[in-house]
Amino acid sequence: MAAVFLAGGAGYIGSHTAVELLNAGFEVIAADNFSNSSPESIRRVEQITGKSAVLYEADIRDRKAMTEIFRKHKIDAVIHFAGMKAVGESVQKPVEYYRNNLDTTLTLLEVMREEGCSKIIFSSSATVYGAENPVPYTETMPRGICSNPYGWTKAMTEQILEDAAKADPSLSVILLRYFNPIGAHSSGMIGEDPQGIPNNLMPYITQVAVGKREQLTIFGNDYPTPDGTCLRDYIHVVDLAKGHVCAANYILGMQGVEIFNLGTGRPYSVTEIVDAFERVNGIKVPHVYGDRRAGDLAEFYANAEKAREILHWETTLTLEDMCRDSWNWQKQNPNGYR
Ligand code: NAD
Ligand code: WQD
């Protein structure tokens, strides 16, 4: 049984990935400083799967703590989720974002080298394609100009990992570029638990639906798209999590660096998301149209062929599943894990 270390494993994508890894027979060791999560998520992962995971409260930048974990467990591969991820906040706090998101990676690389672990999968983002590349995005396109410090931390981390693999041919790296993850585990026991006012569309919609916020503002309806609102490639977080299981299996036998888009390849507009949410759940989401949000692109979506061909991974869950499961999580947990 291969053991996978989830750095930042208590978060939204990490906890869903933990479920799928445990279900696939992997051993799961996670560490998190709970800066944007709660240990309760991993407790619930254990309830869902009926299997145990090991969870450490630790900062991934803490070299001593990481060394202890790597000495205690024989770790075959690392999945690096640990990072701050709020785009707007990163503009206000660039130094904190660069410090956290780059140092986590550097500490992991140092400890992995010292302790003999040579496989790392990184949570990157479609944002590294920047504004210059045409859609759909394919992995062979060059990284673009990012519109905010958060995006630059992803582009820089990709570069760091590529350089480290070039210098050390025994190191294998997979860069997973996520598109727009939404949804939750079908049990409604784990899901996305943003602190404060949500930045992202789906948690904002569910908080309006549950009565925590008055109305949704749709940022712009004058884009050059069919209904004037932005197009994105929304992907169910459980499909995304299964992509990590495929990547974990693949990295155990690969050398070098591979990049994979994890998206569906099918874009939806903001209005289509709101309409689908209302239809599937039979609940109204009061909304108004407002100004465009700075930095938003009119559209982006994945070419998802490479992951299908090489990882044998395909998304199976629909927009209706995403809307139903997001709402199921929110209504069962109106205050998240608190
Ligand atoms: P999340 O905030 O729920 O999970 C990140 C986890 O990392 C949190 O549990 C947080 O407490 C932890 N963390 C942060 N810094 C840490 C540190 N120094 N030490 C230990 N733990 C630390 O976010 P998520 O949505 O699950 O995202 C996971 C990863 O995927 C992030 O790197 C994010 O940037 C990336 N990503 C997310 C999205 C998205 O839309 N959710 C899209 C593309 C990429
Ligand atoms: C989706 C659409 C908004 C909120 C971000 C990051 C990206 C990646 C995924 C990490 C856009 C519109 C939103 C609202 C709205 N994350 N919207 N009203 O901006 O596509 O991507 O998350 O890597 O890097 O930038 O996601 O969910 O914020 O927005 O109208 O209150 O919903 O304008 O068109 P985005 P999002």
C-alpha cells in the first residue's frame, strides 16, 4: 500500500482527495496548520470511508516538523495543496502570499531530498495560462502573465519544481492545473468552508440560498459571450479528487515533469450556473447585475484530452450534480465546520 502525504490536506480539495485515496487503498498522512480549515474535515473523511488517516497539526514551512513526519512514515509521494488562495487578498498581502506559497514548496523539496522521497504532485491553477493564451488551454502553451500575486505564486512554484527536477533527474513532478472546482461529497459531510465573505461564485450562491447573504452580484453582463456573463470550466470536486488518485498512481512509475489540466472542457456562464442551481434545488437565488470584477477574463476552459489519454481520467459528474451537492453540503452545515 503506497503512502501519500497531503500537505494542506484538511482543506476543501485535500479532504475530498483524502476520501478518494483511502477508497483506492492508499495510506493517507496529512498535515495542516488549519489557517483555512478545521481538523473536523479529516474526522469526517474517516467517517465517510470507514478508514483511518493520520493528521498532524503543523506548518509545512516548519522543517523540523516535516522531517519528523517523513521519518515516522515511509512516504511514497507528496500532494502539495498547502497555500493561501484568495486572489483579492493576495493583491493586498503579496508578501504573505509569496512567503507562504513559495516557502511551503521549498521546505517540502528540501525535506523530501534529505529523507529520500522523490515524487511530488502540485496543486496549480488554470490562472497560470494568463490572459494571452487562446481557449481552450492546452498544457503545451507557455505560462502567461498572471493578473495577481496569487497567480504568480502558482507560476513561480511550477518554475521551481521544473528547475528542481531538471537538476535532480530522480525527482518526479506532476503539475495539476485545476479549473473551477465546485460541489461537495455526495454525503454532504465535507465541502468548501470559506472564512468570511466568499470570493468564489458557488459558495456565494449557497450562502445567498441559505439566507446568510442578501443577494448575489453577477460581475458584468457585457462580456463578449453568448449571455454577456463570463464562461468558466466548473469541475465537481469529487471528479477533481479522483484526478489526484490517477496522478498518484501515475507518478509512482514516471520520471521527469508532467503537466495536466483538470477540467471538464465544457464551459458554463455565470447565469447558467445560477439558473441550474435554482432549477436543481428548487430554491431562488436573488441576484443583480453589477460591474465587472477587476482581473476577470471573459472565458477560460480546459482542453482535457491529455489527462484522459495519459491518466485515463475523465469527469463523470454533471453541472446538476455540482449544484445539488454544493447545496446539500451548505444546508446540512450552514456554518461550515464551526
Ligand atoms: P483550502 O484553503 O481549502 O486548502 C488549503 C489548505 O492548506 C488549508 O487547509 C490551509 O489551512 C492549508 N495551509 C495553507 N498554508 C499552510 C501552511 N503554511 N502550512 C500548513 N497548512 C497550510 O484550498 P483548496 O481550495 O482546497 O485549494 C487547495 C490548493 O489548490 C491550493 O494550493 C489552491 O491554491 C489550489 N487551487 C485551488 C483552486 C480552487 O478554486 N479551490 C483552484 C486552483 C488551485
Ligand atoms: C467565477 C465567475 C466571476 C463571484 C478563481 C481564481 C482561479 C482559480 C479558481 C485558484 C467569474 C463570477 C463570482 C460573485 C460573480 N483559483 N462571480 N459573482 O475568478 O474564475 O477563478 O478561482 O487557483 O485562479 O481566479 O472563480 O468563482 O471567483 O468566479 O459574478 O460573487 O463567477 O466574475 O466570472 P474565477 P470565481
